[in-house]
Amino acid sequence: MNQNTPADAAPRLINALAGGWVADAASLGLHWLYDSQRIVEVGGHSPEFLPPKAEYFEGVFGYFAHAGKQPGDVSHYGAATGVLTDSLLASEGRLDIRDYQRRFRAFFGPGGQWQGYIDNPTRVTLDNLNTIEQKAIEQAQSGTSAELTDKQKRILVQKVLPYTRRLSGDQLADPVRRAISLTYQESGVQEAGVHLAETIDQHLLPESGADDMQLPAVSKLPPLVARYCGSDSLMEVTEAAVRVTNHNDEAVDWAKCAAILLDQLFQGNPLSAALEAAKAEAPDRESLNNAQAGSSLDAVKAGDTFGRTCYLHEAMPVIFHILSHVDSFTDAVRANIHCGGDSCGRAWIIGPAMAALHGVGGERGIPLSWLARVTGAADILTDIERLVNSQ
């Protein structure tokens, strides 16, 4: 935890992070089904943890993206949150942009672990990371003064890329030199390779994201906010992390709004205060005020009014409406699913917020049975505890 985080915050942070995974998994079966009547027909009052089936989407508007997934699995949003969590764990709780980019590329790119839907920000980010790397190679090659043949240049690039993709700065020289020495014993060629690697490393850009203002910009925030809870640098690291996948000013502004909301709740502040603090960073405060108006919950109407697609200017008012009108984790998740559309993306703010407020168990907290239904729950919860409890 951050040194400014209240001493009693650890259980709340653990509960909050678990809430994101549970809310995402609970929503997967009907994710991107936009017809609210069909959602009720299929899921009734308890639409959570349904198996993803194409037949739910037949004859109505929606997009079936999760063929092959099982009840309890998380969406691509959860997978990406796991990547950032792994990076934070590997970096002693700090945001290391280069490490995050590497893990993101390795997980979602060719040969990676992810099997499932790839959203637009992820697809474009992978393309951008390749383009950034290629431009860095070209800049490095143009700046070398060594006399190299075209064959040597090609081989040196092949030699150094495995290292520039996982090491930085002073870590590069020795392993690159050893790798090149297996093929070229000449010190001049080896030093040219080291220069190539170091120059590539210097030209890799931190802003690798798509020009995109959809929910992937904010869905990965909970573990980052947990580590920087109460920190003066939260807005800075939020922007840096968001621009890895969403290099868009409006996306950054909405992400700061979401980060403040979570930060306030993670510190134990009341929901009303958290919502007000978050609105100060919102690109469209009026829509959030309108979403909070009224005395009763109507998530379907909120979706009709503000929109239920992946765009943040639609999703954030729906999130504010639900948070302002429910008093339990279960009711919030069910309302989010009943709203329809991008329920999994919204779940990553709604779930942590409600779990921070109401914890686990009891009438208002995360149902214990829901925790147990998340695929890989033991490993996920272990990582959450490590992330929160590490200093």
C-alpha cells in the first residue's frame, strides 16, 4: 500500500479488488446483449453467471463475443487487469510502463496466453507497439557508425530484440554482447550490437495506445488505484497507464474521474463524497448529475438515456446512476447486467466500488458463493492479497 493509505485500509482494498473480478465474471454470459427484454427473458431476476451462449443473441441486437468461455470466466477486461496486476507485482507495486507494455504484448500478442475476444484498443496497441519498435530499429541503424554488411545488420537486430523486449538501460549491454559473441567474435560488431540495443531502448515510447475513448481505458484501474491509494501521484500514474492502451485525452479525463472515485472509496470515504470528488475531473459533469437524479434505480432507463455501449461518455453516467441508487453488491451487479450492453466493462468500476463500501458476505457484500464461482479464484485472491499487503 501507499504510505498515505489509512492503516486499516488493507481489508477494504482486498475486498474491492475481488469485487471487480466477481462483477466481471458474473456479467460475462450476457455481455454485449443490448436488448433488455431478452436479458430478462434469459436471466430473469438473477442473470449472473450464465453460460455464454449464442442463442441468447438470436433475433435481437447484440454481439456474441465469448464463444468457448464458461461460467465463472472473466472477459478480456479482466484479462487485461490481470496483466497490469502482474506488472505491479513484478515491479514492487510501482507502475513500470515498459514492463507493463512488455507483459501486455506478450499476453495478448501472437503466442500469448489469451484466447478470446480482442477489443479495438488492444488490437491497435499491439500494432502500435510493433510500429514503435520498428521505428526505433530504423533510428538505431541510421545512427550507427560501424561498418556493417546488410547481413550483419539483419542478424544484429535478430540478436538484440529478445533483450530489448524484456530488459532496459544498464541491463542490456552484457547479455547482448554475449548473445552476439556466439556468432561474431569481433569486438567492433559486438559493440555495434550493444549500441543498437541501447538506442532501440531509448526510442521506445510510453504512449502506445489507440486513439480510443472506450471502457478499456478505465477497466484496468482498480489494482493501480489500490497501490497508489491516497498518493499525490495517482493522477500522474493513471494518465501514464491509460496512455499505454488508450492514447486519447478524453479517455484520460474519464479515467481520472474513475480513479478519484475509487481512490475515495478505497480510503473509506462515503459514496456521496466520492462521487462529488470524481465529478470534478469529469469531461461532462452535467451528464453525471443527471444520472444521479431521481430517487429510484432504473438501470434500463439509464441505458436508454445515456447509452449502453463501450464509450466512456455513455458508460460513466450509467455507472454513476447505479452506484447512486443501490445499497448492495448483488443489486448493483444485477442492475448493471439488466442495463445491457457493455456490462463487463462497467463492472470493473461498479464491482470494486460496491465491494469497497460493503465488503464480503452479509446482505450487502459480495456473496461468498459468487467469489467461489470465479474461475481461478484461489490464484486471483492470492495475487490480490500480495498486491495489497506488499510494501
